[in-house]
Amino acid sequence: MSSSVTQPLVSIILAGGKGERFWPLSRLDRPKQFLSLDGSGDSLLQTTADRLLDASQGWENLWVVTSAPLASGVREQLPNLPERNLLIEPEGRDTAPAVTWSILEVMKHYAPEVAIAFFPADHWIAEPEKFTQTLRAAQEVAIASKTIVTLGITPTFPSTGYGYIAQGPKLPDELQSSQGIPAYKVDRFAEKPDREKAEAFIAAGNYSWNAGMFVFQADVAIEEIRKYAPEILEPLEARGVAAYPELPKKSIDYALMEPTQKATVLPVTFAWDDLGDWGAIERLLKTDSPNVEVATHVGLDTQGSLLYSTQEDELIVTIGLEDTVIVRDGKVTLIVKKDRTQEIKKVLQTLRSNPKLEQHL
């Protein structure tokens, strides 16, 4: 199967998200994917693009789909991206329209059986060599089996914030890759579970986290979308991006991955985090220190807290705090208990409804 690896993998980065749970660092004009959260100086979008260049054999086969307000930011951050490879959605309709439209656009420039992969713009992934090897394996399996391959993250704790993938039987040997990473038929996709169910998934040993990374041949995916989501595919085939306003808002999980009988999973082992909220920064930067500090901080009896400031010359002083997140950016300060960071979205609804405050969005 080595011949399949010589073909480039067309990699498409989904970069239209708002990253609201990282407010106030993430704003409407500066969403999460444009930020450097790990201290490297490179944004999440730049890091995602860099790690895909090897498997994609250069910028020519790397594409980005984003929203109109963010297009100039993408161009600025990825100056090597060919202009034709930047797909700009007129409005957000969730991931199913974005994926479907992207496939149709890519097929104008490649053979129908070209292998395509989709990636969120805001994930943190260590071990780039292992990541590239995994993509080669997924590409080989997608071509040999004519299935839609999803990368399943091996769980490290019983998360209630991720969807899960239950793996079924192993694919026959002739459909496996030459990379030594086994592929399985997907038994089912499970919604985000409660704690008890998550613990049961971990104990079962055959569940992966659903990371939203997919690899498939373009024609295989299009025929499956035609079968399960014609209301998305047909308007896009007929009128292209002009059809967007009438498309239903639907995720690719609901539109394609859950109903298809052609899903396979590669349980992967590289270090991964979806950087979904401020708790992820703590996981990423945690040391033996009592707090995680990306700020000038003087603390008295403060522990288990995250202190983050965009201004090095500003000082944050705390006394007697535990398990608290404090973020300073511009004219906004966020102070929240660590176990309630998911509620930031509720605060943003309040800002949206108040003309005096919406400047802080």
C-alpha cells in the first residue's frame, strides 16, 4: 500500500470558530485560533498549519475555511497560503456545510478520489512525527477500505466534555496501513456523557475521544453526504457558496459521521488537547508551582489558580485564593472559579444584549 503514501494529503483547517470560552483573550476580531496560548509565540492556527505541511507535501495542498470577518487575519497569519486555498464562508452554518463546500471546491482541482483530511484550528498536539505517521496510516486506510477514517484520541481521564467513539471489530489485514496503527470499524458515536457513563467508557477499554479529525477520499464522502444530508449537498452543488443562507445549521457529526455505515477509527496515542477553555491552559503549562502564572503575579496563600495577563508591566496581586482563574486583557478583567469557566458564554450573552458593553466582545 506504500503507493498511497506518495500522494499528497489535502489538509483542510476549519478556522471559523469564535473560541468564546477563552474570553476575554479571545474576541470577535481575535478568536482563539489567532492566539498563542502556549508561550511559543506562534498562534494555534500557525502551529496547526505547520504540523500539516509534511503530510500535505507543502502549502499547495493546505486549505483553510473561515468566516468573512476572519479572512484577513488568516491571510496575515499564513502568508504562504495560496489565495485559492482560502475558502471564505459568508456566514457560519456549523461544520457540515463547511466540510461539504470545502470538498466540492477541492474536487475542482484534484481527482475525485483525492484523500482529504479535516482538522480544527485550535488543537494542541505534541509529537509531530507521530502525528504525521498517524495521518499517513489514516490516508492508507481511507484509500484501501473506501471508508471515512476518524482519529480517536486514547482517553487519559473520564472526560464529560468530549464525545466518544466506540470501536467495533478490527478491519481485515489487507485494509490495514503499513504504519502499524490498527484501524477498527466504528461501532457507534456517543454523545458527551455524564461522569458515571464516562467512567464506564474508560473501563470498557474500547472507547476513544472524538477529536473531530477525519480522513477520507473525496468521492466516498460526497456519496455518503448525498445519502444522509442531501439538503446540504444539493444546494451547494447547484449554486455553490451562494446557497449558504438557506443551508441548515448542522455539525458534520450529525450530518455524516453518526448515520454513515462507512466510519472507521484509528485510536491514536500522540499527546493531544482541544484547548477548549481556560482549564486546558492549566493542563498545558502546569508545573510543580502552586499556580500557573502567565503574568507578573505576587500571591499570598494563593494556590491552584491560573493568572494570565497580556501586559507584562501589569501586576496581579492575590491573597487567599484557591482554584481561581484571573485573566487581564486591555480594559477587561475576568475572575472566575475554575469549575465554572464553562459559564463564560452566559456572560457574553449579557454583553451582547447591552450596547454599552458589546465593545468588550
